[in-house]
Amino acid sequence: MRWSLATATWRTGTLASAEFTLFYKPLPHIALSSRFYHTTRVCERSGAKARKHREKALKTKEKTAKLPDFGQKFEIGSKGSKSGFRKQSGTVRLTTAALEWPLDADIDEKFAAKVRQQRLSTFCNSKDARRRCAYFGITDEQFTHWSGEFSKAVLNEKVERMKPKALVHLLVRNRLQGLDNYIVNQFFAFLESEAPHVITDLKYLREITDLRYPQEWAPSARTAKRKVIMHVGPTNSGKTYHALQRLKESRIGFYCSPLRLLAYEVFNRMSIAGISCSLITGEERLYPDYDTQPVKPVGYTADQIPISQVISCTIEMLPPNAVDVAVIDEIQMISDRQRGWAWTNALLSVNALELHLCGEPSAVPLVKRICAILDEKVEVREYKRLGELEVSSKSLEGKWENIQKGDCVVTFSRKNIYDIKKTIESATKMKCAVIYGGLPPESRVRQAELFNDPNSGYDVLVASDAVGMGINLSIKRMVFTALSKFDGDVVRPISVSQTRQIGGRAGRFSSGNEIGTVVAMESSDVDKLTKSMNTIPPELDAAGIKPTTAMIEMFSHQFPRVPFSQLWGMFRDICNVEDHYFLCSFDDQEEVAKVIEKLPLSVSERYQLIYSPVNAKDEIMKHCLLQYARAIAYKQECLVAKVIQLPEKPPKNRDDIKVLESWHRGITLYMWLAYHFMSIFPQLPQAASIKEECENAIQNGLIGLRTSADAKQVSNDSKDIRKALGLI
């Protein structure tokens, strides 16, 4: 006889908790629904193990699932069962409905207060929080006492930076995980003022992790008298165009892009205009050929190397030299939770007579506040959209046969892209190009060219949110299949800013489609889409920053026996950040640090590797990273062909293409490292050749997918299709 146990708790209006334990025989299906949380726990026990587990569960203080109340009632049961429970052999599944996260523009102090109360309760009972505090010598008893005191102070509004008003923008930007990390950080700040004796040298640790004055990290820029000009407006308003016109007129300058594709586009544009331009990205360098091109350098270095008039680069490759004009594109990404530090670094450290910032109006107040600290004034130039943009009051009624030539169909799940492509091709007989973030930039360009070419036979584009910035596309109508996505914490609506940026890609003025249309696939999304497109994005409140190599080195000296991967979380928890700034997410860096943990690398080498273009969750990339890191650690020459092993057979299905995409990222990482560790990675030309071979294989695979027997056949019925794609 098999038994099953499910235990859950939820918080009521105070820090008190309630607990219930459910036992059923035979095993039932238990569904608990709540508006505000999403979790699934499966517990399966048999015989004596069930009794032992039950006794342990009744005694323990740590709960299997934490379900916040927030004034909502829990409904127990599931549809289609008179008893309220549905039998399911073998397991008990305890489920709550997905958290209903509001639109970012609708997150207010009331919502922030509710979330704060729930997450504070979670913090006080969290094993993870106790473990993180234990790294600094805080005992269980001390944590229990001082976390309670901290919670009381917060709920009594005595902690300024934990007030609901201060948390609104944090929830917009970083959501639940960001708030959980912020609570731990503010707990250490609370201890510094109320109980500094709890942690040895707490004040000193807070001093060496002080990130409150990043403007002091770039003294050369502080000596320049910069003129700061912001070009702001919606997508397709010509703001970047006007900034680039000023760059063309300058004696010497540079353009900073969020994407390699955009940097390459500006490089081409400048070269065609007869301006000497160099391209600098993490994995590529291109320079003018002064012997064959009708361009001249503006000067020479001490080593007689020609100096280009313009450098087009990705934002992370910001050149350190002084210039007349600098253009930084997509300035609103200064608040990006992962890459925002690069824009902050550029804003604070660019040594230019004129600094042109292009982006959304939401960034203006933040930039003005930061520039006021630098004693710099900001001139704002506003632009209106070129061409009309309409939001359709009607949907496509879920019918894929309503897709038209020139449509771009947007989905927020990579795995849905191929299914939607196959479905549209089956329903309309039109071929679809695809663009998504995992696709190499070169492959995206080729797919964009197929879509833009009216004679290619590719009349529809299926894309992820990667279509929101980058390549110029001749889109007549932008079709949203959904307006929310799961971000790892909750199912949340797509932000107003992102919706407007993606929607604004329709009817690009330069494409010949002056009037663009934005439409929802389903009728249920029409009002949501209309609201997002007509809502002004919330103002940005803080700029992202990251610690310098010197800071991490100094911090690591305080904990010589602590693994480097653990140091990042400890730094995040105890660092001191000023109100205008926030610490960018360390999640990816911690994953990379774990992969290379056991290798004898210096702190500076580890720092470079964790900020390299790596996805440590990709097994092929992890393999490449380990091989490259081992070569760096033991100072051994690394040959690209010994690491990169492209499949011999051409790709026949989406899984084959995904493998090639992973190998492409591994090649790109080799090329990136070749510019940082030249003697160890000497085969840059060979890597470029293998990279091109990989890109050709991916492109051929994408073209061949249309006739592949591997393709999923999906019904034309709207609900069946959306269910198969995971949209409902």
C-alpha cells in the first residue's frame, strides 16, 4: 500500500504561519490555486518511509511550500471531480496557479507593500538566507533574533530603503528574485547600524565593497567639459540617425551599440559614406583598407598605425581614448538587470566634447540626476515617429490562415518559433523566415535578408523578442501571439517598453511601409495590447553597476578559503550601493565561476572569464569553457580544432540546429578570448573559417526545415494550436 504526503504553509497578515498536512489513500491529485504564487512540489513516499517523513514534516519548521495569503482565498480541488479531488496513481501533486504579475506601469506602492510582507516572511524562514548570513559568521540564534528585529523595523516603515515607494522600481526591474537579494543586502545594512558586533569587521567589509560613487572610477572623464545631448523618441523616430549625422561631421568619434549587428550596420554605413571607420566587437576587428578604399586616416599612432575617423563598437568594448563626438545607443538599457553596467560605465567614463545619448524618454530623469552629480547639464531633443502606427481593434481570431504577406509573428518562447513557422506554412502556403536570440547574428542577417527581399519567397517572419532591436526589417504588421511570458520567477506581462519597441518595428519609415499595424492573435489580448501600446513606460530610477577587478581581488583576500563562485554572492549581499544605482545580476557570473572553480586561475583571469560571452547552462558551451579555461590556467596553447567538433552530417531538424548554435557560441568564445589571451588562442583566422562553416550549416538547416519530416504538424484550430505551443 502506498501513501503520499503533502505539506504546505502560507502567511497571513502577520509573521505568524499556519500549517496543514494532507494524507490520502489512494493517492489523489491536490490543486491549490492562488493569484500570487506559482510552485509545484511532488512528494512520493511508501510504507515506513511515509511514516518517517510524516513525523519529520510535523516537527520541522522549514516548509515544503510557502503560499502567500495576500488576502486571497485558496481553492482546493480541480474541475471535473465531484469530490473536489482528481485521483492520479503514483504521486501527489501540490500546485498553485501562476502569480498574476501586473503590467510594469501598474506596479504601485500597494502591490509593493504586499509583496514586501510576503518576501520578508520568506526571508525570516529561509534556509538560503541563513546559509548566506552564516558565510559571515552569523549564527542561527543571531539570525533568528535580528531577522525578526529587521522585519519589525521594515513593517513599521523605519527602514527608508525598504519602504514600498522605494521598492516599486525594483519590482519593475528585477521582480521577485531581485527583491529577495535586496532584502538580504538591506539586512546587512541594518546590522551595520543596529548591531555591528554581530559580524567581525562589518564596517570594513562594507567599506571595501562600497559602490556608491562610481563616477570616481573615471577621473579622466571628469576633467573633460562634456556637452550631453539626449535624442529621445519612440521606435522609428530618427533619433539615432540625427546623432550619427553629427558623428559623421566630427573630426574623430565613436558609436556604441547594444548589439554586434547594429555596430556592423553603422560600420557599413560609414564606410559607404566614404568615412574611415573601424569595427571593434568582442570577437571581431575590422579596419579600413586604406590602399583600396577611397578613405584616409585622421592621423597615426606613435607606432605609425592609422587612426580611423570613427570607431563603431559594442557597448562593452568602449574605447578609452578622448574624442570629439561619442554616440551611445539605446541608453534606456542602463537599467537592464544584467547588462546595465556597460551603459553606466559608458555614461560615466566617455571622454568626449559631445556625448549623444539615444533612446527612450523614460531614461531622461535618471540621466539628468546622474549628470547633475557630475556637474553636467543635459540638452534633450525629442522626436516623433516617422510614419503612422495603428493598433488594430480586432484580432486575427486565433486563425493562422489570417496571416498575411509582410507579417512578423512574435512569440516569447524559442521552442514555439519552429512550431508556429510550420503551422503558418501549412495554413497559408507562405514560407517563413525566423529570428531569435539563440541564432547567430550572421544567421539573423541572412534570415532578415530573405524576409526583406520581395522575390525570395519568404513572405512572413516568425520571431522572438530579439526582433525588438537590431536589423532593419520591412514589416507591415506586427502580430503578438501572447503578451506575457515566464521569466523564471513568475508569469508576467511583457513590459510596456518592450511591447512598444517590438510593436514599433511595424511600418519602418525607411522600409517603404510608412503605415504600420500592431495586432493581437487572440481577441482576449486586444485590450491588453492597446493599453500597453498607449501607455507611457515608467521612468527609470537607477543605473546598473558592477564591481571592478580590484574590488573583487581585495574582497577575496578577506576570505582566502572561500570558493570564488561563492564570493560573488557574498559581495552582492554585503556591498553598499547608492540610490541612483543598483548592482547588476550575478546569476550568470556565479554559474560560470562554478564551472571553472577547481582550476588554478588568478582572480583577474577568473574575472575576465566570468564576463566573457558564456552561457554556462549550455552543455556544449560548458565543455568549450572548461577547455579554454584549462589552457589559460596551465598557459598552454589552445588549437580551435581540438575543442570545436562540428557535426559531420547536415542538420535535419531543430535539435540539430540547436547543437550547431551551441558550437557557434563556442567558436565565438574562442575568438573573444583570442583578443584577451593572444598567445594562448593563436588561431583566430582558423576560428573565423570554422565559424563561417557553422553559419552556412545553420542557414541550410533553417531553409531545409520546411520540408523536414521532423516538423510538428499542428491543427489549424486556434485553441489546439495555442495549447500545443504552450500559449494556453
